[in-house]
Amino acid sequence: MLFSTGIEGGEALIYLLFEHQLAEDQRIALRLLRYMVRIWEVYLKENPGVALPPILPVVLAQNEKAWKISPQFSALLDLPPDLGSALAPYLPDFQFQLVQLAEMPYEAICGTPAGILLLRVMKAERSDQLLSDPVWDETLLAQVARPVFEMLLRYLLEADVDSEGFRLRLKGITQTDLKDSAMTLAQQLRQEGRQEGRQEGRRESLREILLETLAIRFGEVPEGLAEAVRSVGEEDRLRALHLASLSSETLDEFAREL
């Protein structure tokens, strides 16, 4: 995610680059350097002849265990000890900020109520603690906007948490308004999930019928074509393709309809 802001007293910009990681990357600094160069190239195309804005790279590590890497780019370079200082002026180097949720106690996470809550959820997800007290902190839950609260509940439901534990957490909310809102949202999200499941079932049936029709008419369906059919997500499109599978003279003719 790329953010920009003005600097007081000047027109310079600061880009804040967040790289969200679920697995330790020993060469994350090299990837950050590629991103930074691309950002500068785009910036110069849009603002020719101006100085480059500084870029502050920040890596948010969501792992359960802390990373064991250096945040210095030069740590990736194989520099002979006796030549390191002599070569350093000719080599790129920078340091990135590594924010590790694994090293941060829940109570040490700071920011806005929504930011604190979402980072707690991200931390809890990696250690199977989504039903823990820090995630269900009513002081925070009562302060976040409804869309954030809905996003939180959706995340919890999609994470496949223990249904009985989730129900008990909802039931245990003490603030009446918050509890009513949580119950209503949870019911809506469950209903959406069931409806989406039924819709996906229909789409999957249409894909299978389409592939069977192609196999009956033209023999073995190439895997690439089969994958393209399976990637179609709209019911209307699948129905139209089924009609095309019946009217096409050859498999190539059908493929042109995709």
C-alpha cells in the first residue's frame, strides 16, 4: 500500500511503502528496492525535471514467530571485510522499518481504535486466538464504525473459528447496543454465506455440464481450455458458453468464444 503526504514548509512528498508478509523473506530488502525504483520511475514520468521524493519502506510481518533478518539492505551483499568500507560509497543501501506483530504484546499496539483492533485481529489470526479477549475488547469495539465492525465479523467467520465459541462471544457482549448490532451483523453475514454457497454450487454445476458437453462433442478437452472454463464466474456467461458448446463446429471455434 502506497501513501503520500506533504512536508510542512515545502512541496516534497513522502511515500510510505507497506509490504505485508505472512512468511519470512530473507531478501525482502531487494524486493523493496525494486518497488522503490518503480515508484520513482512513475513519479518522474508524471513530474519530469523535479527532485525525487523520499521513500520510507515499512514491512508489517504478521507471522507468529519473529523474523531473524537485518533491516539493512547492505546485509544482503557479500562484501569482503577488508573492502567493505572502500566499496560502500559505490553501492546502494537503505534501511527499512520492520514491524513485527509477534514481538508486540496486544496492549502495546497503538493507533486509532480501528487500527488497534485490526492489528490485534491480524496478530491473533496467526496464533489461533481470534476468540481471545484482546480481539473482543468492548472498549475498542464500541468505538469503531459499523463498516469496520462488519469487516471484523466477516473476517472471523471466514477464518472458520469455532462456531460455539463465536456464539458465546457474541452472547457475552455486555453493552446492549453493541450486542444487538453484533447479533444482527452476524446473522446477515451467515445468510450471505449460505446464499453465496448456493450460487457457487449452481456455477460449479454449469461448469461441469459445459465440460461434459465439450467432451461428448469433441473428445478430450485440453487442460488449458478446461481451466479457462473453470475460471468463469458469471452464471449468464456460463449459460451463453453452454449454448456455444452446442452450436460450435469445432473446439477452436468454441475457444474463440471464451
